[in-house]
Amino acid sequence: MGFSDPQSLSGKRILLVVGGGVAAYKALELVRRLRERGAGVRAVLTAAAARFVTPLSFASLSGERVYEDLFSLTDEQEMGHIRLSREADLVVVAPATAHLLARMAQGLADDLATTLLLATDKRTLLAPAMNLRMWLHPATQRNVATLRGDGALFVGPDEGEMACGEFGPGRMAEPLAIIAAIEAALRENTLLPLPFAAQGPLAGRHLAGRHVLVTSGPTREPIDPARYLSNRSSGKQGHAIAAAAARAGARVTLVSGPVEIADPPGVATRHVETAQQMLAAVEAALPADIFIGAAAVADWRVEPSADKIKKGASRAPPTLVLRENPDILASIAQRREGRPALVVGFAAETRDVLAHAQEKLARKGCDLIVANDVGAAAGVFGADSNEVHLVSRAGVQSWPRLDKSEVAARLLAYLFEKLAAGQTRRDGDAVMETP
Ligand code: CTP
């Protein structure tokens, strides 16, 4: 459970929203325990919470100023509410009262606490505390189900004797149990995808009716029947993009080189080996609304030998004559007819990432380059996460290191916005005006 690690939360930032209930005093102990483990804690009190515990107690225990009022000018000057909600690694609501759960489930933003909860891009962990009948009430249970569906995490409530003398579920989880839940939550990526890219029951089908064409994986260029030229691409990013596009309601064609991962569900996958086969499969799949070239296409092919090249004792090492492969991305981006509205390339670079990406954007004529650093230090090949920069004619947008599936969901949300805004290419105009 991690209780024993004295610095298990070192460097983590917790935004603690304290609701107005008797259990608010336990939130003070939670702050103390979080601080012991190295976490920074910023507390936000609802007006009701401030009647149970004083802001001063939280300020002294957390060592940071405590926030209460949405409309306080100094709060906005020193720390805008958006920043307050974004700087945390995790948002914790303890105690989460029935009223606060109801406001959250409704998406109300009528005070600082609920505004932060709506504006945050991080996951929220809720520790409910209320009378047992309030907890068991269908309205509360509906709200809990809604919040779970939105991705909120819960810890507790516990069963036990309550302040009101009744016995049953409704006691706030103990601070150490909340700490364990915080540690567990922080082991996962706590950054939320944009809501319209949400998965599960609320999935936005924002790409319904669109055809998204994706290339993924390496290509394999035969040298002889036994050998080939290839590269280290795992296909994880391209496949994640195809899967996310399918989840977003698009018809998806994936043209994949040889990879060791499964075909994504709901995606028409064409398996190819060489760059020339990949180009043919891509052309056969047109027209498309969006083309995303995530494959690591081998730049060169070899004139393959029909027979296995033998080394032979006396023979000099063979010379491989390389021929340039067709550039699939450039040929799709530069089509006069049937060009997809958005053409997206990837740039895997080991140095001067942005400069090379900009040059590639111009040279290939695509609308967006998703650039990443694949130097050994970045550990991207085969990894599950990726740190990318979106380079368009309008500028650069850099994203933090994200799971590849999250990069995929966000990229599609981004492209959807571009499509929806009708910023498609016309007569060589800049395609995307905002980075
Ligand atoms: N690409 C392609 N066909 C090729 C080569 C590349 O479609 N023959 C696409 C890739 O899928 C990727 C982008 O082009 O989206 C970047 O390719 P990359 O190989 O990194 O760029 P190059 O043009 O080869 O430039 P360099 O080798 O100098 O990095």
C-alpha cells in the first residue's frame, strides 16, 4: 500500500478541496500526512467548510495560502483559478459532501471549489462523507454513478457510527486510506484527455462520417529472400491513432508494416511489407478526410537479389545499391485531386527537433508535423509514452509526455477542431491558423 515509504509523495502537488461537513476536521490530518510524505498541498475551502474548520488551520498545516473566494481580486491576481486547477498533479475532495457531489455531477461552477473542479485537467479523487441516508439516497447514488462515468475516483465512504448517532455507510475514509488511494491514483497518468475525446459511455462520436487513413509501423525492404532493411518502429503510436479514430466514430483504414501488436478493434487493417506496397495500399484506400502518416517508412530500398547472397571465402562484401523509396506523405500531401483535407506527418528526430520538423512541413507540403525526439535518451521507440510537438504553419504546440493512446486521442480532438473550423487547404493557403 505504500504507507511505509516516508517520501512516497515527494514533489507531488495536491489540490485539496474541502467540503462543508463534520469530517472537515479529518482533512486537516490528511494535510499533515500528505506533507509528511513530501507532497505540496493547496487547500480550497467551500464557504460551508470554513464554518467547520478555519482557513488558518489549513494555512498553517499546508504552509501555503488557502483559497476560498472565486471573486477575490487578489486571488485572481496572484493565482488565476485556471492555473490553480492545472498546477496540481491530482485534485482531492475531502470531505465530498452530498451537496458538493450534486454540484459536481451537474457541472455547476458557482464558487471557487466547483469552478476549479470543472476547469481542472487532472483526475479527481473524491472522499464522500455524509449521513448514511443521504449517501444511500438514489439522487446521491445517481450523482456518484455520473461522476464515476466522468472519470472521478472514489475512496470510501466507510461504514461505522456517524456523528449523528446512526450506523452505516457514510463516514469519510480515514486519512491513511485516502493517502493510499492518492498514491495509487498517482501511479497512473492523472492528466485527463479533452472531454470530447473521452472514452467509455460518454465517448464523443465527433468523427462520425469521416474516413481517417493511417500508416503505422516500419516497412521492410528485402535485400534477398532472407534479409531486409528496416527500423525500430513498434507501430504503437500509429495503431493507437487508428484505434482512437475508430472510437471517435470514424471509418478507419490502417495500412501497417510488420509489427508485433494486434490490429486495433473496429479498424480495417491492411498489412504490407515494403514502402511501395504501403503507397499502393494508401492510394487504394483514398479518398479520406484525414491522412496520418505515422509509419517509419524506410527511405531506401535495395534492388533485391533473387537468391540469398552468399559470403564465399574469396568474395568481397557485397555492395548494396540503394534506391530512394517513394515519399508516401509527400505524395498524398501534394495530390492535385483527392487530397485529404488534413495531411499529417510525423518527424522522428534525434536533434534540432523543431527546426527539422518545420523544414519537413514545408518540403512535404503537409498541414501538420507531429515531431518527437527519438534520441536514445528520449526512449520513444517501443515505449508506451511519447512527448510531442505539433508543428504547423501557424506555430508550435508542445505537449507534455503522455501515454501514446492519450497523444492519439488528443491529436484526433485537435484535428477534429481543425476540420470543424473548416480550416482546410485551399489553393495552397495556410491550413491551420492556430497552433
Ligand atoms: N514518410 C513517408 N514516406 C517515406 C518517408 C517518410 O510517408 N518514404 C513519412 C513518415 O510516415 C512520416 C514523415 O514522412 O510521417 C517523416 O518522415 P522522415 O523519414 O522522418 O523524414 P525524411 O523525409 O526521411 O527526412 P529525414 O530522413 O531527413 O529525417
